[in-house]
Amino acid sequence: MLNIGKIKVVPGAQMPVELCREPDPVVYGYKDFRLAAPLVFCGEVENQGDLLKVQGRVTAQLLLVCDRCGQGFVLPRAADIEEYYSPRQPDIETLGEQEIHFFSGDTIDIFPELLAQLYLLLPMKILCHPNCQGLCQNCGRLLTESACTCQEDSIDPRWEKLQELSLKGNSE
């Protein structure tokens, strides 16, 4: 939470912001990651008359689970933030392409927007490293750490009869 009581009534006022907190992403609706360490936000709040502009940089260590092997790992991420807040609802809820968030009182909760920016930085396929080979589908061994001795030629019994078919022109 940002305490903006000192600048919310003074147009043109600015306030530096440094936050180091560890909000729970699940509380804000993000179940795909956790924080391995507190996130850090450094920036400023500027009173622009009817709006408060919060801008700066958020950095975090995201705790993720690999899509291939299921192992947990830490992925560092950073994003630049520019958000607008208003104490009253204007007729238009956007400023160009920028959404306007509403607040009341002397505090602003910026963690939903910080976590949203971090969420947008997640890769489509979450991998602990690019050459992760995943798990053996038979024994569950982590293939990146050691080779598996399972028989790879096993065929689903529903498809065994297809082996008896031969392609036209095939000499077998």
C-alpha cells in the first residue's frame, strides 16, 4: 500500500516510492507463480490534478514449476510500470490505452498492477531450462539428470494391429 495522503491534494506534487514486500499472488488471483523473495518497486507518484500517476520499475524472483519435469525453479523478472489512479470515477475509465484505477482514502494498493505486469512476463511454455527433457513417461525418471532404461518400443495395445499393415510399395 502506498500512503499518498501528503500529495493527493497538491497538484504537481511528487513523492518517491521504494517498496520491498512479498504479497501473496494467490490473494490477487495469480495461481501460476509464487514469489521466491520480496518484490521490489522503485519509482514515484505524481499528482497530475485529477489523476495520480505511479511509475517505476518492479523486479521479482518468481517461483515457478517446469511444464516438462515438474521441478520448481526461480525466474528473475523486471518490468516498467505506469499506472493511473483517480479518487473519483470519471465518465471514461481509460486514458488513451491506459486504464484508470480508483481509490478512496489516503492509500493506493498497487500490488494488483505489479503482479499483473509480472504475470504478463511469464513465458508461454514454462521451462526450468531450454534443454529440459522432462520425465520418462514410463518410470517418471528426470531425463535431464540421467538416461532411462525403460523400453521405448512399447506400443499402446489399441494400436498394435496397425503394425500388421504394410504400405503399398513397401517390400516387407
